[in-house]
Amino acid sequence: MATDPMERETAWSWRQVVDGLPLFFVFFMWSFGSGAIQLARPLFAFEVTESIFLVAVMVSVTGTSRIVSAPLTGFLTDRFGRKPLILFGAGLRGAGSLGQFFVDSYAGFVMLEFIAQAGVSIFITGITVHVSDVTTRENRGRFLAVRTLSSRIGQIAGPAVGGLIAGFASLQHVFLFDSITKFAIVIVVLVLIRESRPSTDHAKAPRANEPGRSRFDLSPFMHATFLALGASVVAGTLLQQGITYSVLPVHASESVGLTPEGLGALVSMAALLGVLVAYPNGILSDRLGRKFSLVPGLLILAVGTTVLAISPSYVALALAMAAFGIGEGMVMGTTQAFAMDLAPTEGRGAFLGIWSLVRSISSVLIPLGIGGLYAAYSPQGAFLVASAWLVVSAVLVITIAKESGGRGASGE
């Protein structure tokens, strides 16, 4: 795929899908391993502590490593390139998971997860900047939809495989499986994916006619659209880190009586629904605008958390997981496309690193807050708070965000 922004095609074509196959394989493998440990992380922490609050503490504390690594990675991708950071992030997550295969204590597990989460942040920030380099506003929604398809296929298989591994071996063997997938990513990126950072000559050209211009443009942070986007990022983190990756596995086990295998099947079902909506959602996002897919997605997620609050039953859990699959399939890719639209050509890595910082900060505070509400007040209270924020985020996107894609987009 072309890496110079001046040479990229603006029209979507399936040729771009073929050219991006190594990248889509990377997204599949990342989700395949991460989907497996999605259940193993909170369940292992609960197994060694018997405290759902300490599970939330684990998710929150380990998320603090992202606060430094996310923005730092963004700046480093502008200086040294995208590929070195992608490689380092995947390798660090793989090493952390490998270490977790050998530990049997809460403290050791949390320490390794802290290191591994830094790797997650480095990888995600680096790969996000890379995708922004190789896409345009006109095709970004559909490209990210195919990326979502790749990730969702991994998320369908990962939880199911993780549940089987936990059932036939142990929870710790799931971390060994994740480490294998991450080291496979390192090999693929090293061999098949090219550097996408704009050339030095191209980066310097605009500044030659504009002396004193800063490479890092603060203007995208200074309007209401970024506030609305930040609210939707927090909403997505609330669902994933605060509920799905934190209290939901324990809630399904303790309140609904599901085994890891049963919950893994529901998570895979949700991922399958995400696959079905991803590409139509990408078309909608590119043609009509980001808000046309982001707002309904947030409201569908709110329906899912509300259903969880209404009833601690298998039927309610299955309906909620269905809503999560559809809603996440609409929200996650569109939110990233929105952020990439706002990113300036120069200093793109720095901008997207700061954007990742918003999610990183929320990933520290939200699990602790949701876990505290769940443990000290009630599951219903925790889920209803999540529902309220998802609705507020949708309202902010409707009312104050400026459309950046499709027919309603303003000129660059």
C-alpha cells in the first residue's frame, strides 16, 4: 500500500484489501490471543483473591502503565517510525503473557500484567498511526471495517479456545496461548509490513514555506468535536475495561452460574454479530458520516448494560452480549476513524498518542469505579451508571461534534 499521503488513492477498492492482508492477519492474531485471555485475566485474579474488587483493582492498576506509554509512543512513531514501536509493543505483551504462565500469586500476576499492558498500549498506538497513514477520509471507514472483521474473527475464536484451554488444562495455559499469538505477530510485522511514516522530504516540505510552524498542531484538541469524541472513547472503555474485561466474567460466574466455557461461547456469539455489522457500518460511516453509525452504536450498548441491570439471568446475559457485539461493531471502528480524521498530517503520531491517553486514563479510573460500585453498592447500580454515560455520550456526539466523514464532512 502506498505510504506517501500525496500518492494514496481516495477511492476504495478490493485491491487495498489484498495489499493489506498481512495487516489484517496481525489484527486477527492480536484478537485471537487477547480474546482468549479476556476471560482468563479476571477469572485468574478472582481465583487467587476471591474478591471482585481486587479484580477491578488489577484492571485499574495495570492500566496506569498506558498513561505514559500511549502519548510517548505517539511522539516516538513520528521520530523513529511506526514499525519499531509495533514490534516492541507486541513483543512486550507476549513476554508478559509468557511470564503469567509461570506465576501463581496475585502480586506477581499484577506486576506482569502492568508490563504487558504497556505493550498493549504501545502496539495499539503504533498500529493506529500506521492505519491512519495508509488510509484517507474517503476509504477509512471501510478499511477499518475490514480490520474489524479481521479482529472479530479472532474474537469469535479466541474466547471459545480460551474457555476450552481453561477447561481441559488451566487458566494459566491460556496466557501461554496468548504469548504464542503475540510472537507470531512480531514475525509477520518484521517480514511483511513496511514502514509507513511519511518521508523526511515530504514532512519538511510544508514547513519550508511556513517558517516557525510547529509539527504538533494543538488546534484539533481545541474544539467541541474532540470533547464529544473523548466522551465516546470513555464510553467504549467503560464497556470493555469496566464491564466486559472486569466485572462481567465474575458476574456471569457468581450471579448467573456460567462456566468459562459457557461465557466463552456467549462472547464468541457477540463477536460474530460484530462481524455481521462491521462492513455495512463502514459503508454507512464513509457515505453518510461518522455520527450516523457512532450514535446508534452507543445507544445499542446502553440497551445492553440496561438489560444486565434488569435481570441476573442467562437470557438477560445473552441479550446483553448480543447488544455488546452489535454496538461494539459500530462504535469501535467509527471512533477510531473519527480520531484519524481529526489528526493533522504532520505530527499525526503525537496527536493519536494524546488521543490514546484519553482512553488510557479512563482505563485506570473506570474499572475501579465500576468494580467499587458493583462490590459496595449493587450490580444493578454499576450497570445503570454505565447505561447513563453511554446515553450522555450519544447526546454529546449528536449535539456538539462536527461531522468529519461522508456527505456532511467539512473541508480539510
